[in-house]
Amino acid sequence: MNNQWNSEPDPPSNGSAVPGSDDRPRLGPRPSVHPPVDPGSAAVFGRPSGVGGAFSPRSPQQQSALGDLKTAPPPPEALTSAFGRPDGNQELLQRPPSDENGVNGVDPWDPDAAHDPWRDPAAGAVIGPPAVGPEKTDDDKTSAPKPAAQLLSLPEVLFGRRVKVSALVILAVFALVIGVGGGIAAYFVADRGDQLTSDATLAEVVPGKERPPGSVADISKRVRPAVVTIEVRSEQGAGVGSGAVIDSGGYILTNEHVVTLGGAVSDGQQITVVFNDGQRAEADLVGSDPKMDLAVVKVDADVSTVIQLGKSADLAVGDTVLAIGSPLGETDTVTLGIVSALNRPVVVGEEDGVPAVYDAIQTDAAINHGNSGGPLVDSTGALVGINTSIISTSEEGGSIGLGYAIPIDDARPVAESLIKTGKVNHADLGVNAASVSAETAEGARVQNVREGGAAAKAGIKQNDVIRKVGDRPIANAAELIVAVRHYKIGDTVPVVLARDGRELTVQVTLQSD
């Protein structure tokens, strides 16, 4: 066969020509190929046995029909007897329920109602306005409404003879019985039903509780007006402490660390004193003694109450004492305790420079930050110590019953010297010592002797162990300092010391520090 059509067509491949618009030979359809069907697929997707087409054959009930109209099976006999027409009754469903003469005398089969969709069986179902009754005539509109039932008033019931007298008597007796029964029941419930409540009358408290002289309340009332709160502000910060008014001229005794923030008085420092009655006044620093941690400030204000100074030498362990001050800023606070120990050497502020060393009164009266500088008074209300420091096991420094106060016998000469001259000097031995302890002895070992001092003039040498000053045994270096300060400048005091295994006693004339 050539690439171009010839004038005479080739005969078709199957030997016959395919009819068309021309007599050109055309290819016939290829023979259909039916591959064999897998029996497994046929069992899953094939028609059930006896089904020859795509739809299942119709049941005999489906075959029964009136022409092409399918009919439903007859209803059960129970439904027919309940909802069907009575035997011989040929009424249609569209007939409205009425008597034989129709509704209100209107024949339901009136020809005028032939086009009423509610009566036409062939009318289609549509949504429309609700059904209404026959229109009211003018006579119906003007007719009077049906009167309602009339209610009886109380006079008509009692005096109108509309109700029988016997019924009224029975009703009254019934109400009386209910009222009496309810009252009796309420009485028993209110008076005896609940055993937790009663009509008991509480006794009144006797007014004016007696507080005998010498009681804690009496002491507090007399002493608190002489106790003040001291507020200090400077560039280094702010602090709060306490103080005691010791002189009517406005002099107040407190701690040195209360009025000197950071260990020294700074420029621009402001001291404010708050009295017990809330009065505030600016104060000036008269003088301070860092070696005893004492200071005196003065206010130019009327002072109505001054604290009485007692004698700390008269105290005994177990005596009752009161600590008064402003712990943690809580002003006018009183705590009660006893004297736990006496002559307890305390060293405070060694890391800040010159340490404060004093022979303290130990007490278990609660003392906290803010109590510093406040008074410790005895059972007569007399000032016996200045609250100064505590020992605490927590970082916050709360009281655990170990508080210390500077004895007033040691604080009095310091306060008098500060008020008179603004400064104070103490008796000094002229040595630096360290605490030492052996199996059978303890004391203060001399580390160096100041040239020209009292110890050097008395012949005390380095490495001598001081065992006693006057009548007081020396157990450590702090006790040596406080023992010497109990004497005045210029006093000659016997000092017992150990040197090269032997004991010596030298007479030392104390000098000023």
C-alpha cells in the first residue's frame, strides 16, 4: 500500500467494503476478548444465584396493583376496628361533624360551598390563615357578654344568709383548733426543742479592774511616757531605735549604733524623736561613746516624764525586768522577763573598727531590732540597763531569749560625761591582750605593751598572762577590758599575772584611754 491514496481503492481486509460517504475501505471492529473471571472475584462481586439482571425480582405483593398504581397491603384488623368506618357507613372524611341540619342551620353540602377548599376533596393542601368560624353579625356584636360567677364578700358570708350558720361555726372551730395547736407546738419547739439554746442572761463584767501598785500594768503605765522612738535618716540610709528620757532638759540616753548609721555621724544626718503620745521633735547628738555603745541626744521640747535611774548592782539572777521600746518599728511595746545572768562580758562590732565591750545584764525578755537603746526596768520601774544586743540563730536576728543590756551603773558616768563635755574617757591598762586557756588556768595573755602606759610603768611584759584585776578573776580578754573600766582614771589596782610558771602581783595606776 502506498503513502498516497490510489484512484482505485484496495479491497477491505475482511473482504467487504464498509458503507460510507465514499467507497474507501475501512477497518472493521476488532474481535472482543473476554478474559476468564477469577472464581474468587465472582463469588464476591457476582450476582446471587437466580438473579439475571441488575435488580432483584419483584415480590408477589409488589406485582399486585391496580393497573400501574401500587397499593399498600391491607391494614391489620385491630387498626380497622379502631379507626375504620362502622359497617354500612359510607360517609366521607371531608364531612364536618354536625347534626343532621348542619352547623348553625347551614347545610354542609350547600352548592355555594362547592368551591370551599375545606370541603372539596380534590383541593390541594396549602398553607394559609387559620380557620375561622362564621362572621359575627351586628346582633352578635351587640349582645351582652355572659356574666361571670359572682364572689361573696365577708359581710355577705356573715350576715347575708348566703352560707349556713352551722358551716360558719364549724369553720371557726376548725381555725381555733389550728391556732391553739400551732401555738403549743411553737412553745415546745422554742423552749424545749433545742437544748443548745436558752434564755440565759450573761453576767456583766465588773468595771474598773484593780491593778495594784507594782503590777506589770502599773509599771508600764508609769514608765512608757519616758520611752521614745528614735528615727535616723542620712545618706547611708535610715534606722529606728529606742531611747529613755533621763533628764528634764530633754536629754535622752540611747545606743551609739542607733544614732550613727554606718558607724559614724554623717553630714546631713537627721534625728527625730517620737514620744509616747505621738509628739515629734528634732534632736541633736550631744555625744557618743563607741567603746560602750552609748550616746546622748537632746530635744528642745517640753518633757513631762523622766525615767527614774536605779542601781544595777542591786539586781539578782531571777529578778523580774521589763524591756520597753520599738521592736521592728512597733512603738510603745512592753515585754516581760527575768534577769538570766549578770556580769556577762559582751563584745559587739569587732569587724566595724573599735569594738564595743561592756559587762552586760543577760535577760530573756523579748528584745528585737528596734529595742536598741530602750530601757530595761526592774520591778519598781527604775532604769537598770540599756537594751543593746541579742544572740540569734536566724539571719533575721529574731529573739530567742538571749538579750543583753548595759548596766546603768556603767552607763550613768558615761551619760553624765557626755552631757557635761560631749565626750568620755575610760580607765586603761595600756596593753593589747588575747584570751588563752589551759587545763588548769585561763586568762588574758599580753600581746604587746604600750610604751609609757600604765602596764609598762608597772613592769608588765609581753606574754604575761593576767589572771586577776582587783578582786575579779579574768577569764578572757573581754573580761579584762570591762574589769579595768570599772575603775576610775588614776586608781591604783592590784593585778595578778603569771610569768614563767610563777604568779606575780603588781600595782598598776590606771591611765586614760
